[in-house]
Amino acid sequence: MRAVDIIAKKRDGLALSSAEIDFFIQGYTRGDIPDYQAAAWAMAVLLKGMNNRETTDLAMAMVHSGQTLNMDRVAPVVVDKHSTGGVGDKTTLVVAPMVAALGQPVAKMSGRGLGFSGGTLDKLESIPGYNVSLTIDEFFKAVARNGVVVAGQTADLAPADGKLYALRDVTATVPSLPLIASSIMSKKIASGAQAMVLDVKVGRGAFMTTLKDARALAEIMISIGEQVGRRVTAVLSSMDQPLGNAVGNTLEVAEAVETLHGCGPADFVEHCVVIAAEMLRLAGLAETPETGRALAKGTLADGSALAVFKKWVAGQGGDARVADDLSILEQAPLRQVVTAPQSGYLAGIDAREVGLLSVELGAGRERKGDPVDHAVGLVFAAKVGAQLETGDALCTIHARTQEAADRAQVRLLAACTWSEELVAEPPLVYDILRG
Ligand code: URA
């Protein structure tokens, strides 16, 4: 077999055989197939698509590119959650300790920022000392000891996805249903969780911009999971405006900590409660989503989620003082308040544009391997539906330089739309597919 023939076959819109997919993925993982061929192949997949059988084969080839963990020795059920990627999505930082506070271990392999969407690893690395690179042994020990582990892909777990993910980020090959489904499911299956909640984002700030595509992505991921005996629930959630108020790495960590203290923005808190409730239901700790909601809320009210957060962060080498003292997080040198240019109702905040402008500020990557600037980003003072007067605070930009702040301000104002009429708050969750 030759890589070039497999690329050509997909370019011509033909389905690849299981053997061809496996050959390509194992060859790329070993380094026999170079980045430029993998980039061409990924673009062909993005343009021509894959059928469900190919997508499942791709996920399993990526699982087999490394080791798989067996979590049975940690707990009867280990649950995981994964977002398909959004703007301001710091859900893991709150939901993992919420669920673990109820005695349910959470073991999670996360990714870095991808295109306009932020990544949990980049956020966690903005906590001084936090180590995302764990060996498999350390991964096991951390979840057994602290109830939560969130780390990056080790060289051993789904390494094909680790390589391909970074390549896709900089070759405009992220928004492809088969590539996203196989990327997520390979990590989830390899890391051994028996049950998982997939947070499938829909809207301007998501890779799936329509409910139809998001549903198709959710369905194929549920099907892949079920084929290997995993219990999967998919939450189809809105990503038209950023989630919560903060966008940017340290800013999102700060918002997550505030949420764990019981002072989070309403939309973000509600989103965390929905995801946690589904995780608890899958784990068998809540019979119904309603019971799960009540349990999840209780962990914020009684401080138990915050206590687990501290233990988790300290257990991965991070400075757990962050839970009580946000000043230990790096601060951007410049803060610029952007005010409402007119009176009226805020009708839209284009989440994609906000994600892109935060990448331009430095919070994400333009090229593979670029460092990220943890301190920069934005914090909204108003969300869609808010009524503002001219000059009211709309958002604070955290930037490195005045020039960067000014550029971001122009983009931000262009990303907002206004209405004279009352604007209803947009829905948070469209549907929940319980596999
Ligand atoms: N999250 C992932 O892990 N992979 C993708 O491709 C997109 C979002």
C-alpha cells in the first residue's frame, strides 16, 4: 500500500477500506507517513467525508495506535465528559470536581485549543505548576488518589490523534464530522472510561453550526462508543455566544474557581449542572436527571466540589492556592473596557469571531506548537438579551499591548448585534440523546 494512493482514493470520493485506514494511521503515528501527506489526506476527508463504517474504523485505528487503559481497577464505573469544542467552554474545570465530590471518579484526557475554540489543557496549564503530561501509571494513581485526573494524551494513548489534532489545527481541517468523531472517541475509548457524556456544541462558535450536523455527529459518536461497550449520552448545547463571561485561559480558570465558590454566571452554572447530572445518571448515582441536578447543585452549595478541585490541582503539581487567591494567576498588563456603542438590547455575540479575536490576542495558536499567552482574553459584562445604555460596560479586553487591545475592540464591536426590541435569552440545551 502507498499513502499517496490512499490520499488519491479519498480525494476522488471513494470509501477507504479498514486496512487502508489502519495502514495510513499506523504509518503516520510511526512517522513513516509525513505531515504533508497526512495534511492532504485530512483535507480530502474534510471535503469528501466518510461513511459511518469508515469513521468507526478511523476511531478504532487511532485507539490501536497506542495502549488502552482498563479502568476496572479504579472503580466499577469511571465517567468522562468531552466537549466538541467551543468558546469560553471551561465546563470540565467545574464539572469534574462536582461529580467526583459525590464519590464518582472522573478520568479525562483533554486536548489543546483547536482553531477558534479553546482547549482544557491550555487552561489548566495557566495554573502555575499544573502538569498535563502524565505517564499511564501516574494517570491511574492520580484518579485513584484525588478522584479526578485531567491530562493530555501521553505518547502511549491514542498517539495518532495527538499528532493529527495538532496538524488539523493549523491546516484548516478541524470542522469535519468524521475527523472530530474519531478524534474524540479514540481518546475516550483509549482512556478507558466506561461511560461518557459528550457535549456536542451547535452554533457559530462550534465546529457544527447546524443542529442537523450536530445531531449527526452525536449519533455517530454514540454508535462508535456502543460498539465497544461504552455508555454514551450526548448533550446538544448552544454555542452561538460564548459560554459564561470569560474567554481566555487564566480568565476562564478564574471564572471556574468563582463558579466553584457559588458565584458563577447563570448560563455557565446551568450548563455545568446539566452535564454533571447526565454524568451522575450514567454512573448510576442518580436515577433521573432531576436527582442528578439536585446532587450536582449541592456540591457547589456545600463547597465539596471546591475541595475536590484543590485536591485535584495539587495532585497534578498545580498551585492549589488558586482556589482561594486568583492573584496567583498571570495577569495581562493591559485591561481595556469596551462600552456599548448604542442603547438597546444585545441581540448577538458572534462566538466564532470572539474565539478568533482571542486567538489573535494570543490565547490560541496560529501555527502548530506555538506557545499560548495564558493571560490574555476577554470578560463580558453583558450577554445576549441584556439591555444596555450607550456607554455601559460590555466587555473587558485583557491584552499584551495597546495595539492588540485596539484591534480586538474593533473586532468585538463588529461581532455584536443590537436590537431595539426585547431579545429573549437563547436556549442553552437543544436536546439530550441518551444512547
Ligand atoms: N475535540 C477533539 O478532541 N477533537 C476534535 O477534533 C474536535 C474537538
